[in-house]
Amino acid sequence: MKLTNKYKLPKTLVAAIQNDTYDPGEKSDISCTTLIGPTMIRHLKRKHGGEIVEDASGRIWSLFGQISHAIIERAGVEDEVNEKRLYMAVNGWVISGQFDTLCLENNILVDYKTTSIWALKGDPKPEWEAQLNVLAELCRQNDIQVDGLQIIGIARDHRRTESLRYKDYPSVPIKTVDIPLWTTAEAQTYIHSRVVLHQAEPVCCTPDERWHRPDKYAVMKKGRKSAVRLLDSEEQAEAYVKDKNVKGGYVEKREGENIRCDGYCSVREFCPCVKPWK
């Protein structure tokens, strides 16, 4: 991968990004994080690794996530195991995964996430649940007991003023999120299915993997810039204008987005699946 610095970030930060010490494990065919991710992205990264160009500005939050892990690793709490890498074999491949913290007092497996405040307000992300349950199965396969799963979310964009204005806004920039623990059978079925997918020919990302936002239809009103209402279909929007007797009302289509493809995928320029969605 080639790293650019279009926004002239301090060279110390750029060097820290370049000197990433992440190691997926020499003995592994695939890491836990890659296993739960899209097959096409993995394929294109392996095929075009030396051609991929990323700007340092896009790696800042990833760098801060690594900083938080380093802080946890140095904590030295007596009844915790931190940053341990494990391996297991599935369908001819070796999977590796490194957990953040295992609390020996209650056998809770904990993962720290530097994320947005909105990710902490709703249900846990499906990829968080999958990642932690793969790590839990890695633990079981290595004779380590796991009785529960938690995410410790650290909100990088928390605003105290918002917590004073809105009741549903978190009062502090950190939240503990309980994650459902799958049975051994559920975890093994999921892991095997993901290995088989990655061993086959890559397929285009699903809408969820593209972080797809569907088209919306905005009920607009003359003289007003913001939408009166956002609805899922043109028919619903037209009916709303009629039923609510919105004076000067009209319907405006808001095109959907593939958020990952448009702004967060490092292999987008090599992807054979992008153009059909343009």
C-alpha cells in the first residue's frame, strides 16, 4: 500500500501510521477481522496490495484505536489477560484472532472500540457481534472459558452539551454494550460458512457490506429547505402530500448511497462491482 499525505499532516503522525505493528499471525491463513468481512475486499487487497493508495488522513481514527489498545495492554490488571492471539483450524485453513481483554473474575471477553456516538445509541453492529463470537470460539478451542461478551465503546465525537439537551444522548463518552453469546454450534456453523465463502471465488458485497442507504422520497414544501417528511417510496410520499393537504407540497427523490464504496473502501478503484451501482 502507498500512503499519501495530501493534507500535510505532521510527519510524526504519518510515520506512526506507516509503522503499523499489527501482526495477523504468521501461522494463519485468515484473521478474525478479515473472516467476517467481504470476500471481494479481501481478494482485491491480496491482488492489488502494492497498487492501493490511501491518504494518511483516512487512517487517523484507526491510529487512535491502536493507541487505546496500547493503553489497555499497559494497564496490568491482575485478574485480566490482555492482547492474546489464538489460532484454530477450520476446513483446511488456520484462523487467527487476538482479543483485547478477558476478565478472569467472570470470564467476560471484552473488546474496546473507538467509534461514533451514534454507533453506541442503537443496537450493536452485526459485525461486532460476529467478531466477538468468533473470538469466543477461538478461546473455547484453546481451552479458555468464556461466559459473556462486552464491547467498551469510546465515542470520539461525544459532546457534553448534547447530553444536557437530549435525554437519549449518552452523558459520558464511554458505554458498555452487552453482546449476545452464541452457542458453540452457532459459532462453528458461522465460522465454517465464512471460511468456505473466502475459499471460493469472491462475490460482490451485499447491501449490508456496502453500508447501503436506500433511496428516499422527501415531501418538500415551497419556501422550505428541509424535508417535511422522508418516506421509503414515491407512492407513500405522494399520498402524504394528499392526505396531509401539504400546501405547495411536492416530492423529491433522494438517491441512495453505498457509504463504504463511496468513502471508506481502499480497493474501490479495482472493484468490478462498483459501476453497476453508480
